[in-house]
Amino acid sequence: MVRRACLVAALPFLMLSGTTSRAQASHGARAANPTVWIDRYREPAARLIGEAVGSTFAWHRLAVLTDTIGNRLSGSPALDRAIQWAVGEMKRDGLENVHTERVMVPRWVRGAESAEIVTPLQQPLMMLGLGDSVGTPSDGLRADVVIVHSFEELDAKASQARGRIVLFNVPFTTYGETVRFRSTGPARAARHGAVAALVRAVGPPGLRTPHTGALQYASDAPKIPAAAIATEDADLLQRIADRGERVTLRLKMDAHFEADVESANVVGEIRGREKPEEIVVVSGHLDSWDVGAGATDDGGGCIVTWEALRLMRKLNLRPRRTVRVVLWTNEENGGRGGQGYRDQHRAELGRHVLMLESDGGVFRPLGFGFTGSDSARDTVRTIATLLSGIAADQITVGGGGADIGPSVQEAHIPAMSLDVDGSKYFLIHHTPADTIDKIDPVEMAKCAAAVAVMSYVVADLPERL
């Protein structure tokens, strides 16, 4: 049923593509039309899209990754297995120059953890320790809770925070606005003498599902244990406190760091036929948090960018420039994969034409975010017209990603990110619910098609983007 749906979805675009080609031919090449150059790419684009949406290959490859390896925290044996699996599969796909590039990464271990209300009732809370948090004493800690809704309120209640657990009960608005309470809230609470910090899950209410994610300790404050609790549990604590009742919690976390361990970025290529030294990078990060299966964040991003190269290889489409896929390590709690690539490829960064990252999910594709010159953006907008048949032709200002960032910033490389309908993304982001059943195979296939067309044409243009 799914395969048939993909084929049906492909037919309107393929028919439209043929009609468009005939119309272009009837009008002839109009020298006054500044976008006439795109006509030569209509046929290969139609082939790439048809091949991508004509099967559920990408979704099933992601299923193998998530079902047989699962979540892949940096430094874990599971991530090591995923790296070796990706290398073997890329070689079977016929990609070129497949190899790993060594990166030393942090090894944070979650260990056993729990949180519960002690008074005025005994009840466990749904919690996840924040990434890179320290643990509690071995027998846990017990303290009263003070609830705040902003950093300003925390400062105003500084005297009440001392010796207590601070709960940042801030409802989710946008990730960029709300994530700061997870990232820096524990350090700010510690400055006021708090013994631990809790943060309301950074995401919309989701059936009592907490969201983990990295925190950032400060050099001028003690390191205190920190965890996320479900939005429903944050609301429960708020209601109890609003009735004037004392709330006491017991928190136990075995979280700790071990010595850095060896990991790797995974690299594969379609070598350019004329200018192999010039490079278009497409990428996603292979590591994930240690809950769920890392399907949306970011197994799907890895697979759809890798799929772009597999499709080119299968259709014997070799662009002028090299297209390189990179599966990054350690995006979630360190960013050392992106930093390592910058350091190891510094001599060739000037020959990077474009770097693209997919790390926002593989839901219904809308187009791409782009950061670059105005003339380059005009070119990208023209290329995106090839994706109108799958409604992935929007180009918005601002594209990039955490992993491509170090290289992009150092060498001023044009940057791009896959833009999708993100309405469901933060519901499952960094939660046990990040599993493949949340991903639609047809939408994922269209994401792969969009990346394949964009990267192929940029790599094949007569002049650099």
C-alpha cells in the first residue's frame, strides 16, 4: 500500500515535467530569459524525483538503523555500531571514497535516575536528566521546591532559592525562546544557592513525555543536578504550590562523565566528473540522545542526505563537482564532529561550494533555508522551481546548522538547511517518543528527492554558486 501510494504521488509530477519540457521546447531558448539555463536540468530532476518517491527505500533503511541499533549517544557502543553499519551500507551503495574521520567525543552516562513528590503526597514524576548534568549524592537529595516562570522572577526570589530545588515552569512557545531555561537555567539557579534544578519539558504537552537536551554549566557557579519533567507534572506541582502547600521532592541521578572516547564522522562521495576538487556537502548527525530511537533527530536527516548520493549513483548522474555526504558525530552534547571536520578539512574549505544540513525532521518538505549572497539566492530559487511538483520549492532567508556551522563560519561557505513542516517536531524532540512510526514514508521520500535535486544541480552548474 505504501509503495503504491509513492508511485501514485510521483505520477502527477512526472506528467507535469513532461508537459513542461514540451512547452519549453515549443517556445525555444529565449536568450532574454535569465533562467533558461534551468531547462537542461528538468530531465535529470524528474528522474531523481521519480526514483525517490517511487519506493520506500529511505524509510526502510531508517527502520533498520533505529530498529536494530536504536538510540546512539556519543561515545556509546550503539553509536560505534551505527558508524560501522553506515560505512558498510555506503560501500554497498557504490559510493566512492567511503571512510571515517576520527573525532574524540565526550562520554556522558545517564545511569539510574528518578524524581518523586514526597509531600504533600507520594507520587513519581516523569523525568529525564539533562544531558551533561552531574549526578546527585549516591543516596539522592531531598529538598523543597520553589517555582519560577522567568529568570527575572528567579532573581527576585533569590533568597528562597537557597537550599531548594528550582523549577522553571515556563510553557513552550518556540524552541529558540524556551530552550534557554534548559540550557542556562541550572547555572543561574546554582548562583542563588539552589541544590538542583528542574525545567518544564521544552516542547508542547505530549502525553506526559519529558524532553532531555544539553545544559551549559557556568564557570562562576557550582554544578548542580538538573532534569526535565513532563509538562503535566510541572502543572501538577504548580497547582499544589498555588494552594499554598509545601512541595518537597526527592531527586536521584547517577549521571556522570567518563574519559573522552574515540568516535568518527562518516564520509562518502560521488566524485565530480570535471571539478572533483570542488565540493558540495550534504549532511545529518548520526548521534542521538539515549532515549527513543533517534529517528527524527536525526536518523532521518542522515538517511535523506545519504539517499541523495545513492539516487545519483543508481541513475548514473555524475555532476561536475563532488557531492559529499557527512554523517556527523556528537552534535547533541558537544559539537565535536563539526569542529573536527573544520579542522581536518581546513585546507580545502575554500573549495566548498555549498554545505547543507538536515536536522529539523523529515516531515513534509517545504523547501530550503539559504544563507549566501543575493545572486546565489537567485540561483537557488531558480533551482527550487524544479521541486514545485512536490511542493518543496520555497527558499527562505537563513539556512545552516550546528554541524556545518564551524566550517561555514570560518570559510564563509554558502549554507543551506532542509525546511519541512515542523508542526510535529518538538512534540517528540529529545523524548522516548522519537521513533520511526512518527515518520511518513512518502514525506521522507520527498525530502530525499528535494535534497537530491538541489545538491545535484548546484554541483553541476557551470559556475560556482
